[in-house]
Amino acid sequence: MNAPTPFTDARPASVFGPSARARFAAHYPERPHILTHSLTSHPLLEIEALAQLAEKLPIASVEYNRGDLPIGVDGKPGSNGLTIAETIRRIAEAQSWAVLKNIEQVPAYEDLLLGLLEEIRPEIEAATGAMLTPQGFVFVSSPNSVTPYHFDPEHNILLQIRGSKVMTQFPAGDTRFVPDEAHEIYHSGGPRELKWDDGFLAHGTEFPIGPGEALFVPVMAPHFVKNGPAPSVSLSITWRSAWSYRESDARVFNAMLRRRGLSPKAPGRWPRQNYAKAYALRIMRRLGLTGS
């Protein structure tokens, strides 16, 4: 099997131009927005290269399901009956979506991820401090497929490489769309899929993106995605901050309090830092006191 062409052979000198970086700096970390990028053609992001990548990744690092789904699902969607590599190679007719997680486990893709993040490191660190835990995810989607309503714990820029999609986002931290208990369940090891209500739709903001466009998604902003009429490839470059980890730890601490019959106050969103609950949880972990 031939290895994909090394990252350094094809990456443009700068993927995010000055105007994109300025726009990102003006909106990060809490306001979703669309950016431009120049990563619309790269050998590591071609379908065959991605099928080969999928075969190299551990089983736990790939997820693929039927794409003919409603916006809301109860638990994980069903299987499409194919392997991950077959799903990607046949994505035009597979009626599926696939995600390759933690692509940085393969050196060429690690170079791609870190190179992209390095371009915006100054803007990230000026706002939220050290850029932690860089991770990359590739999404390969069939025409008209749906990624159901969910949220994610990372700061995330989704770069559209080919095809198009519309992401509908809802405000992060708004309990109208995600109750505190759902956050606590997720941060305690539960699923990221969320309970959907058709009444939410009027309150969402649609962000259509095509090749050469990217969308910033704030930490834990609930969203769903509808793919366009052609197969789609998207690359998510993600990172964590000390703030995002403190919010996560505060949610776990709240889950412990709720199990004991209390009704804890939700963690604050940026710029609140949630030091007390986060550090309390970390002390309890060191002492082995976090069991239910």
C-alpha cells in the first residue's frame, strides 16, 4: 500500500490569510463565524488517501453510520453494513457519514494538523492561553446525509474541503437547548448525542459552507449538519484550553453533587473560569474520592 504524499509537498504557504486570522481573533472563543482558507486540494485529503488512513487508525478512532437519519436520534445511529474503508471509497452512493478521529496518530496527518494550528496559535493564545491537546478529525459524508444533533468539548474550526454542507448551531450554555444534566452526563462519560425538539429549529443559526470556507464552532455549542447534494470531505482542527478543561471538570463535579440530591449552579461560560469546582474535583481525584 502506497503511503499518502507527505504533508509538506502540497500545503500552501499560508492556509489562513491575514483577513481570516483577524476575523478569527475578533470572534474567538464564543462567537461562531465563517472564515476563508486555501486548503481545498491536498493529497492527504483525497478519498483514496482517507480510505487508507481509516485502515491504519485503531478501531476506536473510526465511526461510521447510516446518513439517512433524522436530526435527533436516540443513542448511536445504526450500522450501514460496510467497512470503514468501503464506506469512504463508496461515499457517493453509501448513504452514510464517517468520521476519522485523532488523525494525528499518523505522522503525516499530525504535521498537517499542527501546521494549520500553528498559523492561528497567536490568536488562540492571546484569548484563552496555551493551546492544549491538538486533535484532528476528518468527516466524509454522502450526499444529503445528516449528522444528528450533538455537541463537542473542543474549540473547533471545520474546514470544508469538497462538497458543501449546512451546520445549524445553537448558543452554547443555553439550557433551552441542552439541559445541565445532559452536559454532566456527557462529561461523566456519556454520549454526545442530544435530545432534539422540533421547536428548537426556529432558534438555530444556519451556516452554509463550501470548499474554501471554514466554520468556527464554540466549545459545547449544540449543532446538527445537513450535507449538500455532492459527497463531502471536511477537516476539523481542534484544541482545548485550560478554561475548557475547567468547565468540563466543573460539570463532573456538578454531576457528583446532583447524585447526592443537590441542585448545583451551572458553570459559567467564557470569560468565567470555574476555578473552585474544577480544582475541588481535581483534589478529590488525587484522593480517590470521585467514585459514585
